[in-house]
Amino acid sequence: MAHYLGLDSSTQSLSALVIDAEAGQIVLDESLNFGKDLPEFASPHGFLDNEDARIKHSDPLMWVAAVDLLFSRIKQKGFDLSSVRGVSGAGQQHGSVYLKMPLGETRFTPERSLADQVRPLLARKTAPIWMDSSTSAECREIAAAVGGDARVTAISGSRAIERFTGPQIRRFFKTDPSAYAATREIQLVSSFIASILSGRSAAVDFGDGAGMNLLDLSRCELSPELMSATAPELDRKLRPAVASRTQVGTMSSYFVEKYGFKEGTPVIAFTGDNPSSLVGMGATAPGTAVISLGTSDTVFAAMSAPRTDPRGFGHVFGNPAGGFMCLICFANGSLAREKLAEKVGLDWPAFERAILKDTQPGNGGALLLPYFVPEMTPKILKPELRAFGDSEFTRFEQPARAARAIVEAQALAMQRYSDFIGEKPTKIRATGGAAKNRGILQVIADVFQAEVTTFKVGNSSALGGALRAAEAVGGLGWASLSERFCATDPGTRVTPSVGPGAYDELRRRFEAEVDALATRT
């Protein structure tokens, strides 16, 4: 049996997916929700509450405890983890973990919980994640130190971004210099999980490493210029980045003894959740755009050569299958949709029905600014939920129109700010929890004037991890793996229901209002 395990440590959950690469079957699909299954960490949405809306941190011990709990459940269900020939996976991008000593200098014993053994290794109790927007000053400082945002973009593929790891490291150095000095190693969420599994310090891969504002994309190595501009002695706290198919270790004795993994099982470098989804969606070659509808909404695609966004919102990362990918991210994704649905009293079946049956494209001119949290695309640090239209709509007394309005606003933003990719997509593959909502898919099809399909496999990031393990360990080619595991679900095919001009007026008004809001904030 050619079994390969993929893990995905996302904002709100940890998932495991095992494939039988030869049979072309998924033989295990298990996940847990941080808020529901680990309530002791007080993180109902995967992060800790903070009075400052800009600050979004998580407890890294929650991710560690989740690994223990997930494998316990898998073992209890009788799945034989000794059949796994290789492991890889992904983590939410940009988040960072700070350690007093590199993993590998202590041995984890199966007699104690993993979280209890990792706790004394932390130099910082919390981990800033991708939703954090508290580092505007640090972004300006880094850019100024190297000659401006254009220089940062030319090196790293992105301007200095609040949520990216480099500015977060600089803020930590400035606000707690003694703890920074005591930090011997800084990990991304992805490499941290790989390090936990292997019991040794795992390197960051090119895909996730490009989300740090520290990787020189032209050389695929950490940039001395950007590290020097970020914090002192940073080069001593970061491990060199590696290609995504690199073996970074083997499953540690903790997992061998406690959960039954075979000794010597290879661990392949973990990557970011979006690069992993690119693989899991079978979109490793240019030509098809992917929209991920998760906690954040993202639009990404493979590219033959790096092409940066002149506005500074888009990003270039390494493609785990080789080459590069481009991506643009929107903070107000599923959480914003959930908050709006709660505000107007709609459950998800009603939310879908509101779009498909109770309203029409263009929403009669009703318009919404959908910003519940600070937005990154465009940069809006003071969230605002504002409605434009007749008095009933602006008082949020029309639930159906409100549901359509937030989805139309999000789709219009995706279309506008992803245009730097350079190719107008004719096919879009949708993934993430909200991709189950056909109403949302219909709006995306109408706005982009493109066919939208989803996959039979819901967790494309975990699938991407399993496929990368199969490619790196089993030597299986991308084409054959994609053919076996990345087929779209024909029952979810959605085509445009209106013509190309249907959104011209609403698009113009939306862009004007967003530009005005961005200028004010």
C-alpha cells in the first residue's frame, strides 16, 4: 500500500488526509476544530481575543495539542499509521513561533503530552498570525532601510506587509528585546509543525518562505539585506530555506512509539496552506486560477515567471511543484460572511437561497463595504461595514439583499485586485468551506465571467501535502497524481448567468467607495 499523509494546520482547524497513491483513493480524512475540540485555549476562531483589533495572535501550544489529539483519534478509529510511507503538509502562512532552543535538543517522551514538553521551549508565549495588522511602523522602517517598497518587492516578491513574518519579527525585537535576544530559533507555522513531527528543526520551504519579506526570490535564499533591515542577528535565528520536496527529517520516536508510525518514515518540508492548495487543486501549471474561500479569501495561480503587483497588494511565492505562483489575499473572507449572516439572522441554507432565488445580480444597486476586520487588500486598517442603497437596506432590514451584497463586494474586490496576474481566467477552481455554497459560486462566475468548479476533496491543502509526499518519497509524477486525485466535481459546475456588462455600474461604484475609504484610513 502506497499510503501518504498530508496535514493542514489552518487558522481554525487541523486536518489529516491519507491517500493510497497507487489505487488513486483517499483512505483517511479526519479533522478537528480548535475552538470546539480544544476549548481550553479560549480561541473559538483559532486566535486569542485582544482589545486591539489589529493584534491577532494564537497560542502555539494549541497547534501542538491538536497534533496529539488528531493522531489519538486516528489511532482510536483503528487506522494503521505504520502503513504511511511519507508525510508532508502545510500551515497557515506568515505566522511565526519563537523558541529558546532548536527542536532536536530535547527528546519528547510519549509518557507526557506533547504540549507540556514544548511549553518550556517557547521564548514567546503567543504567535502572531496572518490576520495581525499591528506592524505598519515596522513595515515603513524595513522599506526605508533598503530604499523603499519597490526594493522590498523586487527582492521578496511583496512589499513590506503587516502580516508577513519579517515585520512581525521586527516588532517583537522592538517591544521585547530581551525575549528576542533569548530566541535561538524562529519558525513558521508550517516548519514548526514539521519540526514537531520530526523532533528536529525543520527548514522553511521556498513556498512559505516567500511569505516572510525575507526571501530573495531570484536566488531562493534568505536575503542578508532584508534580514539586516529587520532585526539584529536574525541570520542566526533562521534556518536556510529549502526546495519544497526536501526531506527535513523522519517521524520522531514520540510518534513511532505513541501512534504506531514506522521508524524512519520521511517527513518532507511543509509549505504554506495556499501553495499546498495549488498542488491539491491540480493547478501547478499556469492557466487556471484558484479561489480559496476560507477564513481569508485568496486568489492564486501558477506563473511561468515572477510578475509583481505594481500597486503592492499582490504577492509572488514559490510554487511547491517548481517555479512560482502569484497570490492576493483578503482578510474579510468567511468570518465576514459569518458575521453578516449573524447580523441579519440568516443560517447557511437561507444565505444560499437569498442569492440564488431571492435576489438578482447587481442587487438593484445595493452596495456594501464588507470590512469587519482590518483589511489588507486594499489596505484598510479601520474596519467599516457600510451599506449604500434604499433606507431599508442601509438599516440591514433586508437580509437577502445583505447576503448578496457582501458576496458581490467580495467577488468584485477579488476581480479588481487579482488583475495583476495578467491573464483573465476562463476557468476557476474553488476550494475552502464556503465553496460548498452554490450561491457564492454563482456570484463569482457572474463577476469573473468564468466557469467555476469545485473538487470532490474538500481540503485541498491537506491533499496537497499528501501529493507532495507521494511525489518526493514515492517518485510519482505530478501529471499522474493530478489525474488520480484532482478531478473536479461535475455536479458543481457553475457558469455565468448574466452577460459581461451586468456588473459595470456596481463595479464602478464599489471601486469608488473602497478607494475613498482606503484614503480616509
